Amino acid sequence: MTGRLSFVAAGFALGLAVLFHSPAASAADCPAYLDQTVRKLHSSETVNVCKLAAGKPLLIINTASHCGYTPQFKGLEALHRKYKDRGLVVVGFSSDDFNQEAKDEAEAAEVCFLNNGVTFTMIAPSSVKGRAANPIFKELARQAQEPAWNFNKYVVAADGKVVSYFDSDATPESPALNKAIEGVLAAAGGK
């Protein structure tokens, strides 16, 4: 009888472990700096970056809608479409730190979504540099470099480590950026 109880208890414990493993493991595996709930651009909807990434590599960009680099939105959307099925999550953080963002979120959203066809996640304006920087960009700056202008790009591994940093001049079509993305996807098992 004792053997049977041990077997039943072990089965129950295994069932509990399976039941609670996925959400707990995901939350535990997510770096604290990415465990941020942020508001989407021109929306009342929020998104938790950890849940959005779900253990996948990220391409994080600070953006502005009235910048000479704003045409990069089209290329970033192309990267999103090219790599999303392989596991890359692209997230744009709107910011007026360089006085280049629209004062009205509706206008910023129009530039992103209507004018440039962005379908990747865009976050409402926040600071990306200095003491006022949001927690995600504080950590990106610590690991790599603080944005010196709009459209800085951070290739982040699934474990939250910055693999590569690219400044504004690196276009989404840049072979070096694409190589970094390919590398982080290969490391994550995203063929």
C-alpha cells in the first residue's frame, strides 16, 4: 500500500509541476528589466514586454516620427516580417528625448502605422536616455550604450543580454544588423 501511495503522490506532484511549469518558468526566466508593463502607442492597451517576447530574441529601437531617420520604419517593418516566424520580436519605443517626436500621439501613430505600415509593437512615448530613461533603456544603456539619437537598435538575446548595438546610421537593411539578428535567432533555435 505504501508503494501505491508513493506512486500516486509522485504522479500528483508531477501533474502540479506540469500545470504550473510554463507560466512560472516564463516569469522566472524573464530578466527583471524586461518585466515592464507599458502602454502601446496611441492606445489605452498595455503590454508586458516579457509576455510579448515570451523568451524570444528582441530587436528594440528608440523611434521618433519627425526625424531624418524616420524612413527606417519601412525597413524595420520588413525585418519584422522577415524574421517574426523565426522568433524575432521587434519593439519600437517612441521618444521625444531628441525633440523629434510628434507632440500628439495620434500624429505619431499615423506616421508609424498609416504612413509606414508598421505592424510590430510600438510603445507610447517615454524617455530613453539619462536619469529619466525607462527601465528597459536604462539597462540597454548599461549593457551597451545609451541612445545618442533616434533609431538606435539593440539586438537582445532571449535571456535579456544585449548581443549587438547599432546607431542611427545602421539601416535595417545593414548586413551587420541582419547578421546579428541571424546569429541571435540561431542561438535561440530559430532556424
